[in-house]
Amino acid sequence: MPVQWAGLSPGLLLTVERESGVRLCAQLEGQLRDAIRSGRLQAGERLPSSRELARLLGVSRGLVQDCYAQLQAEGYLVTRVGSATRVAPCAQVPEAPAPAPPDTGPRPVADFRHGVPDLTSFPVADWLWATREAARCMPTADLDYGDPRGSPALREIVAGYLRRVRGAAADPARTVVCSGYAQGLSLALGALARRGAAAVAYEDPGGPGTARAAAAAAGLRAVPVPVDEAGVDVRALDATGARAVIVTPAHQWPTGVVLTPGRRHALIDWAARRDAYVIEDDYDAEFRYDGEPVGALQGLACDRVISIGTVSKSLAPALRLGWLLCPPALTGPLTDLKRIADRGSPTLDQLALARLIESGRYDRQLRRMRATYAARRTALVQALARHAPAVRLSGLAAGFHAVAHLPAGADEASVVAQARTRGVGLYGMSAFRASGAPHPPQLVLGFGTVTEHRIAEGIAAVADLLRPPGV
């Protein structure tokens, strides 16, 4: 389908060479034929008016009209009085690739995809309001490049928000706005590499793909460290010799365990003793349902912890907005790397987020989503209790995913594959282990994008796969 360009006359890149010895009309005809044959100009697409094209090329309008008339006679163009000149529907263009065959798989029942919030609940009206308010009040100076750390207004509001709800030792001067967790991690590892770090440790199970790719880009070696029911194993971390570690202390990804107070202090002691740094991924701490809130690790040791937060889980990944709380010694290097990377994140989006938080609408959205995810969590617990009571769930205290412990002897890969044939998306824990080992057999069940009704349908559809072998 051709693009329908708005405006009086769409632009078109054509050139004429007056010294070439080829008639100007012939040059235009040849270039237009080539553009149509190659598909650069598609059937039905509008061409500039003869007057406008003549003005752009510095030729007479009659010359352009003669060119259009010749191509119309050849069947390349269609021209009607009072209407624009367009590429003829039957003009030769490269054949379009054959359409993909229709999906004949089973009807999708439920996809327990993890790591993605309920995108249908994005507060469109609030975001539009915040964007309008930000644009209306934005000083002209804010349209310049500005501070690579980000908008002073957003850094002030984010720092205050994190002090209030996360117990962080947040300082606007040591806050750097980034485009999500991936960039935040990249900046953090780049700054640590500059300080002489050679290796970075990461939790196992965790996100081995992300950690390895980010470490390799920074020239670092990535080392897995085991996680148990108390969180990351600090003794094993100490044995690696790494001077940096990536952790998810409030709600470990993906096991859901909370880093215990003893481990927290041991981790901070390790960092001070080794002259090392902790990279805290504070990814879904807003959604806590059971027990007391867990504060940010950064609040205990702001000189040794780089805390990365985003709105990817609280609002939507597409916003690409996040922040780093930087230790004093790393604020300069992180700011320099951010300047080199992109000179700063989009200011209007930053100001809109600042207005959203400052107005209380951000908190209101979080309260709404906590209720939504809590209801879905309950639906998941009830569906498994009814259809597969032998499956134990863990990691349910926060976030919008849980770990399902399959019965002994279950084949994780087989369960995932068979569920897919029934239209149910299940995801094995083996993908989050550094070794890729399928034992013990476990599933990571996300419920951020699945309604309560779909959760019940999905679990019912795979119930026999989740039961102990032979039952």
C-alpha cells in the first residue's frame, strides 16, 4: 500500500546534469523509470506537481510536463485533470515476497511470559496529560542539549521519590537518567572497567545472557555466583576475585528470594574489603504483597552500590526511561560515558515523567496495578491448587512472576514443548541458569500480561503435564 503523503507537493530526490550532453528531459524520464522499476516509487504514490518539481530542479515547467506526458504514454504514470500525477497501478516493480503461510497452530490460550507488565493498563490519559503539561511549561532553554545526567527537574523528583519509597540515599547531583536497564548496566560496567575491574559476577540463576553480553561489551569477564534461599552466596562471590557483582536483592530474578539482612551486610563488607562495587537492579520492588517493604541496598552503602531503576515494569518498557544512583567516585565517569553514548535522554519525556510522579498519578497507577497483579497471583495459586496440587509455587511475595517447582522426574523441556502445542506458553528455569541445566525441573510463570480468566484456562489446558509422572 503506497504512502499517502500529506501537503501540497511531496518531495522527490532527482538530479539533472547540465554538462552531461544528455537532454534534461531524457535524464528526468530515465530517473523516474528507474525509481518506479526499483520500487523506490510505488504504485499509486503521488509525484510532485510539475510546477514544484520544475522549481526544485531549476528547469522549465514545460520540460517537466513533457516528461510526465512521455511516462504516461509508456504506462508508468497516470494523470487526470485537477488531480495529482501518480505512479500507475500496473507499473513494473519488484515482486513482493510471498506472504507467510497462515498460522495453523493451536488457538492461543495463555502465554505466561515473564518480565513484561500489563501493557493494556498503561495510563494513556495520564501520560498525555503529563506530556502536555511538560511541553506547556518547558522553558526554551530545555530544548538545548542540557546536562547529560538528565533534566534537573526529573533528577530532583526521582531522588525525592526514591528516598521516600525505597529508603535510598538519593542525591540529584549523583543521579544519572538513562534509557532503561540495558543502558544503565552498560554505563555501570564501562565505568568499572575504567577503574581496572576485570570481571563482573552475576547471580545464578539470573540473567546470564544479559550479563555476559554487557560484560563482553565492556571488556569484562562474566562469572556466575550461586543463589540460595538467602540470596547471593557472598562466600562464593569472594572466591571469584571479581570486583563487581550484579544483584537483585529486593526480589531476586528469577527465584523471587529476598536477600537476607545478614547477606546484605556481608555483601557490603565484601565490597568495602575488595574495593568493589555492587550493581543493584531494583527492577520490580514497587509490587510487594506479603510482608514488610524491602528497602534499596543502596541506602545502606551509597558509596559502594550503583542502583539502577526504571519505569519499564511500573509503566511500560517502550518509554525507555530509567536512572542510576551513583557512588561519589563513579558519578563523573558515568556522566562522561552517558555524554559519549547519546548526550542525554529525551528531555520532554523526562519532564513528562517528572510531572506524572509529582502529581501523584504515578503512585495512583502503582496502586491500581498492585491490585491487578495481586488478583492474578491469587488466580494462579488457585488454578494450580485445583488442577496440579503437586506443583509448589515460590517467589510470590512481590512482582508479577512465580516459580513453579515441577514434581521429581518431570522433564522440563518436554513440558514446555507439549504445552506449546496446546497454545500455552510456558518457560523453563534452565534458560536462566548459567549451565543451562534442566534440573531441578522448574517453570518461571509470568502473570503480568495474562488475565485471571486466561490463567485459569491455561493451567487447566496443561494440568496433566504438571502432575507427577504416572498420575
